[in-house]
Amino acid sequence: MDINSEIAKLNWKREPYGLYEPIEYTLAAGGKRVRPQLAMIACQMFGGNEEEALPAALALEVFHNFTLLHDDVMDKADMRRGRPTVHVKWNENTAILSGDQMLIEAYKLLSDVPSDKLPKVLRLFNKMATEICEGQQYDVDFESMEHVTKDEYLMMIRLKTSVLLATALQIGAYIADADEQAQEALYQFGIAIGLAFQIQDDILDVWGDPKTFGKAVGGDISCNKKTFVYLEAMRRLGDEAKNLEQWYSQVLEDNTEKIAAVKAIFEQLGVREACENVVEDYTQKALAILDTLPQNVATDQLRHLAHKLHTRKD
């Protein structure tokens, strides 16, 4: 089943156009569609009915894009998937309100899950949604905190990024009547690839190609985000961290010099390779979990996806 064609069937030609047009714009921008794919693949792995998993898969994708609209407002991001963000193309009020409506639409889609499965699917979905909000708040808090540990950062990205991937897999497996042990294994696989995905994103924010990355490089540096790259640099600097700390204490209108200076510090310290090794470690952990699950076409798809996320450039 082609997820993109199913998303394209969703009707956003409604009034008021100022509410629904930004939703159509956001979903039409594409993206990797990783979350709905994971739900469908997990369902396939255990011989489930794809039609029964489709409403949850679509709900996960709409929900994910809702979080991006609000995230872009909070981060003051100008670009998303190579196009102006909604709050730039329209305005912040539109991004907030259209995002709110996307959240509602996600739950409307979710309501089409088979009735016997809906109660647990709702519990899983609600737990995920709460954890993502918690992760986002930690992300905001960390920007103004003087010191953040790697464990704190990993906890934050587990909530903000990994639980959505993990829950997509668990929901797909549950709809296919997989046992709880298999559901938990897939959940932990999702956590591992989510951590790898976010740390790779941190790397791309510094060294990615804007043409393929789809958003401005250096955005995390501009916002003083204490990413995994930053934390590894701080660990290596030790008592000599004052210069980097000084850059991260500034809020500037033009961040060109700041981004160049911070990137130079990162490169001098050689932190890129260390971070790439961590991405590799989480990827290998994820692949080891897959070895404990039924080996079929769906398992091979997840294995391929793990490698693809590990080496992605966008």
C-alpha cells in the first residue's frame, strides 16, 4: 500500500481556506513518511490486515506534521523540507491554529481503527503524545540551562523523537495481534533508531548540505541548542570551554559569524567522528533487536530502513 497516495486522498479543500490550506501545504511537502511506514511494516510482519492499520498510520503522520508546525514556530525556523515554514509563508497564528486542527484530524483518523483495538491504540497514542510534549519542554528548558548532561539529552530526544517511531511500530504490531513480547521488542527497536536518527540530525545541522538537508544548516547553533555534537565538544574542552559557552550565551540577529566560529571549534575537536560512532552504535543495537523477531520481508524492510536512517543526508 502506497502511503503517499493514501495521504494525497485526504481532503483539505474546505473552508475556511486559511485553516486548511496550510495543512495541505504541509502534508504535500512530502518527507520520508517513516512513521506511517513503520506502522504498516510492523502490521505486515505479523500477517495483519493493512487496511486495519491504515487509519493509525495516517493519524501518526498527521500528528507528526502537527508537531513540526508548532516546533518551527518555537525554533523560529525559516525552512522545512526545502520550503518556507508555515509561520513564514502565512504567520504564527496560522501555524498554531492549523497545527491545532491537525491534532484534531489525527484523532479523527485514529477513530477508524477497528473498534476492538481502538481502546489500547488510544492509550498508546495518548502516552506517546504526552511524552512528545514533555520532550519538547525539556528541549526548551535546556536552551537556557548552563549545564546539560548527555544522559539528560538522550532522555529528551527519546521523548521528543524516539517514542513516535517506537509507538508507530507497537501500534502496527498490536493491530496484527502480535504478542506483547514482540510488541516490546519492536518498541525498543524504534527507540534505538530514533536516537540514531536524532543524533544524525544533530550532525547534519552542522555539516549537512542545505540543498539536501531541507532546512538551514546551523539552526541549532543559532538557537543555542545543546545538541549531542555540542555536548561531545564540551566534554572534550573541559576547563577550556569558555569560548564555546560564550557563543552559546548570545542571541543574535545575524548568526553567520557565530555558526562559522562554533563549527570551527567542533571541527578542531574532531567531534563529528565521535558522534557518527554513537549513531552506528544505536543502529547496531536496533539491528540486534530485529534478529530476535520473525525473519520475513517486513523484517528486511526494517533492517533496510535502519541503515537508511543511519546514512541519511536529509
